[in-house]
Amino acid sequence: MGLSKKIGIDLGTANVLIYEKGKGIVVQEPSVVAIDKNNDKVLAVGKEARRMLGRTPGNIVAIRPLKDGVIADFEVTELMLKHFISKVVKRRFLFKPTIMICVPEGITGVEKRAVMEAASQVGSKDTYLIEEPLAAAIGAGLPVEDPSGSMVIDIGGGTTEIAVISMGGIVVSESLRIGGDKFDEALARYVRDKYNMVIGEKTAEEIKMEIGSAWIDGESQEHEVRGRDLMSGMPKNLTISSHETVDAFKENITTIVESVRHVLEQTPPELSSDIMDRGIILTGGGSLLHGMDTLLSKETQIPVASADSPLSCVAEGTGIALEEIDRLKEVLTSSEMLK
């Protein structure tokens, strides 16, 4: 019995992270699969497949099987999970692993079943689902089981999860289908509208990671971009500034700020005072956007800080929750419940 592996999976829109008990994060790869359309063969998964995005000949497609935090392409998600889990569970047919998968708060029963089904297809013994904000809070080291309020904002690739947590459960929350992907799209749209130039999603992501900002209190930075001129169809170079990224992201960030305010308005007063004292914790890749913490703090008048390891927080929290399954049973969904 003790030989069964325990694996926590952060099945993200942008990246898949796998946490193994006793080892920490053992897989951290992009959620991308490259497939040959002629024979449906998988050519590459993860980092290799991501390099193919936007660069493949007609018969090869690079697919991102998760959209807005949920499974959009079931078969490809299953293939991807199989690939990553087999890396972790070498002798995978000897002992089936216990798997805990993190899902966005507020996904439907149908979507939960799809995730469970994918886990059982890759050979899990028992499968549990944990809601993303709870996993993020556990991974960030917040005292989630105390009768006091903790607030977490997790900005991932496909969703932003905002939640107030107390006594091991989510008291108030909102889930937005806005994340890193929407920021990339906004940048590509901005460059097209302002400069008549088309850039790919990898280029947009590169701009975001290099100089992307939610708020600027100092000097603006610049980044050189290559794309295609819409008028001539020729390659074109362009220098973009971090001030421009603030403009490009404005609409999405305003939506996040409004939701944060809405969650705070619905929070019971006792928990509100705990949050004022403790502050709000930011997790997820989107929290790395320059000035995001400053902006949210200005808008809410509450201290905001990033978690120590914002990118791996959710996966780590999922792994820690596996150790505490008996204590957290109330707030987890198990494969038994969905039968």
C-alpha cells in the first residue's frame, strides 16, 4: 500500500506542473501537443511541441488542449497527461498512483467528470479534485484551516481565481476566464491596431514576459519586436514600450480589479479585518506582470504581496493537500462522488 505514488497535478492552460510526494515539482512543461494530422501521431509534447507553435508545415498542428482552465480537447489532454505521468511513474502498471488534480473554481460537473475520466484513463488508483484558489493558498503557506480570513488572487494562463478562504474552505470567490493568454491576445491586437503589424502568440508572450506591466511608477522599458506588415506583407521590426503594454492590458486588468472589489464587498466583516491585517497574496504567472501588486494595492487600499514561488504555488498546494486528504475531505471532490 505504501508503495503507491502520490502525485499532485496543476493542469494549467499554459503549463502542466506535477508534484511528487518527497520530491517536490518533478515536471514543469508547457501544455502543448504537436500532432501529425495525416496519421494522428503525436510528434512532441511539452517544451518541444511549444517550439513548434506557429512554425509548423500544414500537416503538423501544435494543439493547446486546455482553454480557459478547462479541457477543450479531451483526447489530446489524455495523451498529454499520459506522457507526463509516465515520466513520473516509471513502472506505472505495478502500483497505481493516487492523483490530485487542481481545477478552476466554478467549473461544471461535466468538466469535473472530464478531468476525472482523463486521470482514470492514465491509470490512477484514486483521484481527487481541489479548487485552484484553495491549492494556491495552501501552496503559498496561508493558514487556510484557521477560523480567520485569507485572500488569494491566482492569475493563471486561462483563468483568474479570486477567493477568501477560512476554516479549510472557500467563503467567497469569483472565477474569471481571463489570464496570461488574454494578455497575449490583447498585446497582439494592440500591435495590429496601432502599427498595422501582425505578431504571433509566442512573440506576444515574449513581450509580456520581458516588459509587460500593469502599472508603471518609474521609467518605461523597451523591447524590439518582429512581425509582418499588414499592408506590404513584408517582415517588419518595431520597438514597443512598457507604457504601451499598460494600455494593451487595461481592459482585462480593470475586469480583474472589479472582481476583486466585488469579492471584498461580499466578504463577512470579521474576515475583512483579517485580510486588512494579513494582506492579499498573489499567485500564478500573471502575478509576475510588473506592477500588478502595486496596482491592486492602490485599488483596494489593502497590502498586496506575491507568493514566494508564484508559478509553482498551485502544484505545491495540490501536493501538500494530498498529505492532508483526511482533514480536507469535506472540500475535495473524489472520483467516488461523481459516480
